[in-house]
Amino acid sequence: MQADVAAGADEGETPLRALAALHAELLHVVVPADAALMTVADLEGATLALGEAGSGTASAARSVLDAFALGDDAYAESPAPFAASAGALQRGEVAAAFFFAGAPAQAIAGLAQTTAIRLLPVDGAAAEAL
């Protein structure tokens, strides 16, 4: 469970009985290597693969997008697990795919073997506000 989802338990949004940190996970924002996208803010107006509906990845992706002032109306969503999102990225159907994983992220490494990709940085004041 990602920390932002667990935080909802404190507000009564998520039923939670126990919590333990098992391993660190990072949110990856994967884009084609030749994309003109340089920051999260550049995702405005794009179709994005945010992860499966209701997943921790989707929740974290929305939190990041919100921090960069990209509300739900600022992008189109393509909900799918990362394997399907990776295929959509390869076919040019989505501009970026979000993926939560611990290092090393084998799914991203596998995608990089067949497709030229890079990661968008999640940094600056908006990231610090998260």
C-alpha cells in the first residue's frame, strides 16, 4: 500500500488495521525518449496511463498531477496495468505511463530493451509540496 493511500485511513477513507514498510517504491513517469515532454507540467492535454483504476499507482499519479496543477480535466486517462500501458506507450497511444515499483523496476528495464524511453523528473516546488 502506498503511503498516500494509507494516509486516507487517518481520514476514514481507507479501512486499515495494520501497516508495515516492506520495501521502498518509487513513482516512475515513463515517456518515449524522443518526446518533447521535459516536466510533469508538460503532460497537460496528453493521454496518460495512470495505472489500473483504484490502484495505488493511479492514486499516486493523480496526487503528482494535482501537485503540478493538472486536475482531471487537464489530461485524458487510459486506465490499465503497466504491461498494457507499456504497449500503449510503444504504439504512441499514450504520452506517458506511470508505474510504482521498487528498484530495480524490471518492468521498466524490460520496456527499455525494446523501446527508447526515459523518465520524467518529479521535482521542484510542486514535488516538495507532496
